[in-house]
Amino acid sequence: MAKRPYDLPPMNSLVAFEAAARHVGFKAAARELNVTPAAISHQVKALEAELRCPLFRRHHRGVELTETGAYLLVALQRGFEAMGDAVDQLRQRSHRASVTIRVTTAVSSLWLTPKLAQFWKSHGDISVAQIVSDTEQSAEDCDLSIHYGIKPRVSGHCSTLFHDRIMALGSPRFAELHPVKHAADLAKLPLIHFESAGAGWTDWTGWFRNLGYAGPVKHSHSVNNYVIALQAARDDMGAVLGWVGLTETYLESGELVPLLPDRVETVENFYIRLAPHASQRARLVYDWLLSAT
């Protein structure tokens, strides 16, 4: 096996030691790193074992650094400072060169990325960086963010990208094996349930309720990623709820087909927000995405 350029101990051990050495105590270091003092002690002991030398002198009143520990602390602080400076420079360079968009995995894969491919054909000088996350995180650090829900009444730029409809979709083979005429027929078939951490996504129960069916619904497969849910449907595993605006490519290619003609209109919209601090380049991307829908 090739030797690594820098054969360092685990970063967790180095971080734990640096905090403990700086505070000259395990309890304060534990509070800073949001772990237990025992966890700090374990990491420091593991580091001492790997280096084969004591880094602290332990006594009933606390701990104090050995000469070796003091030497390592200075070296680590210099290294962490250098890494911090490098990260800051890269962040500043990124903000200068890129337009950042926070988006979910589904919207990125199924809608935004194909749109950006078209955007770059005419705006190749503008770099667009996607921050892909399926958790409800703040989008204040990004120039643009795309959301699904009821568009808030906020000051600044916030516009609807598209209003969607939801259909029951399946692979052609699944549709052939399981012909259905009514919602009650579909409810008895294998269904792929998308369990989103965010609010607003319609589930099978809500979709059937909109069609006037309130009976039992089969629960066959559950995933927490919409792209995986669509892949499961393409693999004949069951029916999936298809947001038409997101699944347009699969519908046009015939990889997924409607199992019923019914379409449920959503109360929610896909909308885009432009941050107050956004640059002119970000505003250009914002306007282009609105015009491309």
C-alpha cells in the first residue's frame, strides 16, 4: 500500500487534544466540542498511545501539559490557522466567482441541472454552484434558493417557478401487470411512499383523499429521497406519486406512465427566492430561470 503524504493521527484526536490543551482541562474542551469529558479523555489517550508519549500530566486537581504536549499544541494551532486562512480564501473566491443556489436533491436532479445545462450555452462565463440539501437549513448564505410550499409574503424577490399537479405513475410493465380503473383499485397495489423531512409534500393518503377515496392504502416501500422513489418505480417496484413538473422527462421518454388519468392540483408551488445581498450575476440567473419555466 502506498504511504500517504502526511501520516497523521485521526483528526478527531487532534481536535480533542488541541481543545483540551488550550483550555488546560477536559471539561471545558468537552463543552466547546459538545461532547462528554470522557470522550475527550478517550481521544487524548488514543493520541498518546499512537505517539507513544504522554501529552498531559494528570493529578487530582486537573491536568497540565507536558513539554511534548506544549510542542504539539503550538504545531497544531499553526496548522489549524493555516487551514482556516486557506478555507477563508476559497470561500471568498467562491463568492466572487460563483452564483450559489440552495436546492433539494429532487429539484436539482430533475429540474434545475437540466435547466443550467441550457443556461451555460448562452452564459458560459457565469459559474453556478448548487448547494444540495434535503434538510430545512437556512438559505441566507446562498444567492438563490428553490423551495416547495406556499410562497411566503416577504419583501424582495420571491417568485413562483411553476404550479404543479400530481399523478400516480408506474413503469410500463407495472401498468401492464396491474391495470386499474379506479382509485380503490390502485390503493390495493404496491405503493412507493416518499417520506420527506420537509413539510408540504403530498402523500398517498392525501392524494387519494383528493380523489374522494378514504379507504385503506397499501404501504409497500418507503424512501426518504424522491429521486430514489422514482428509480424504484422505474424498476417495477410499485406506483409512485409523480409531480408532473419534476417527472416530465420520464413521462416524455415513456419510462413512467400514468396509472390513472386523475391529476391532483397542489396548493403548494415551487418558488425561487433571491437573497438581498445577491450580485448582478445572481439576478441574471434568477431572471433566466423564471423565463425558462
